[in-house]
Amino acid sequence: MGPLGSGLEWTGCSSWLGRTSLHRHWLTVCLVLLSCVVRVGWTTSLEEKRFYAERHKNAVLMAGFHGYQKKVKNVQWKRGNNSVLFYDSGTKMFGQYANRARYDFDNNTLILENVTGEDVGLYEVSLVTENATLVKMVLYLEVIAALSEPRISISFGNSSWAGLNMTCEVSGGKDLSYWWLKDGQPLPQDGRHSVREGNWSLQISNLTHRDCTNYSCVVANRLRSREAHALVTAANISLCEPMRDVQSQPLRNRDLLSLCAGLLCVVGMCLVIYCVRRHGQVVS
């Protein structure tokens, strides 16, 4: 074969060797990555969970195992850069948590006692399984103020048409929910009952005697609810007593008419008797 053929053969051989070297390079990289996976294991991160606790009460942070419980080798809880606990066939608490925290491995739950604003924040939970899989969970704890006893204040307009206003007042807490009950039932949808100002104010217009009754305000946060009651009577508004007596008023009128009719009958009978006797005396 001539020089040209030899050159073509050499070029093809060099191209093949180049591709072979490239394949070997990528194969080496894959083997290194595979060895890292076998040695370190997979890392799985789960979405954040939020928990709420009342100030100076206990906070229960339940992380769970998400199907890894039988394979867990050790568990670590951290808050920022501070270690909370480490579990490996036994629980070890760190720092302040040694005196005010308890851990339940059965459901991977941390219980913090007497929580304050300093306990608010992110808690990172790391599970290491027997096959070196690392599972990470993030929990957020929010500490909220205790919900105080609500109180209902009542104000009235200048007339029954102007109506009455009831305001539900409560101190402490945030992100509160309000709703009202009338005689233990939801408010009537009659256009006269309306709520405003985030539902903590109730207004009733065009008052009738049926509005002289019991009202309840229910206040709730993320942990509990409390309620207050107010009774609208004649002691609150003068309109209530006459309204409640409207149906009894006709009975009183009828009684008066009956009494008058009876008196007239008696007087008439007396006149008849008097006239008869008078006539008898004249005849005799």
C-alpha cells in the first residue's frame, strides 16, 4: 500500500484511540462517582414542617421517620449551629436542653418544656440509615402568646333603626379568628346582621324583639379557642321590654273592656231592681 493508504490507516487508528481514551476517561469518572455514592449514600431532604406552642407551655416537635424507622442508625437534632441531641442506641442531650427537653425515639419527637421566644426558629433533624442514606428534615417552631378571656362591649344607636353594635375584645395573640353566634346558632342571613373589622365587630340594624337574646363571640388562634357571652335585655336597651310585652298588651285591653262591661251590667241590674221596687211601692 502506498504512502496515502498508510496515512489513512494511521489517521483512523488515531481517531479510534482517541475515542477509546475518552471513553476510558468517562468510565473512570463514573466509577469514582459510584464509589462516592456507595461510601456516602444518598441524601434526601423533606419539606419543612411548622409547629406552634403557647408561651411557657410545652412544645411537641414530631419529626417522624417517614418509613426509615427500622433502618435508622442514628438521629441528630440541631438548632442553627447548636446541637440539641444525638441518638445512637441512647439519647444524649446537649447544653440547656439536658434540663428542659425529652426525646421519644419511637416517633422521633422532641418535647421542649417552658418554651419562650428564644426557642423560636428552625430545627434540623438528620437521620442516618444502615446503608448510609442521609435523611434531612426541617421543623419550624413558632411560640405564640396565651389567648386571654374575650369580652363583649355593647353600644346602641339613637333609634331601633340605627341598631346596636357589639365588639369582641381580646388581648394577646396574633392571627386570630372571630365568629359570632346568636342563641348558640350562626347569625341569620337576613341582611340586618353584619360583621366587620376582621369579624370582631357585629352590627344589627332595624331591631326587633327577637334581637333581645343571647350572643356569643368565639375567638381562636392556632392552638385553642375561647368565647364570651352577652345577653341583650331591657337592662341594656329600653326597646327590649316593650317589644316583649307587645303580645300581652291586647290581653290587658280585653280584660279592661270585660271589666267595664261587667260593671255596666251590674249597674244596669241595680237600676232595674230599683225601678221595679219603686213601681211596686207606687201601686200599693
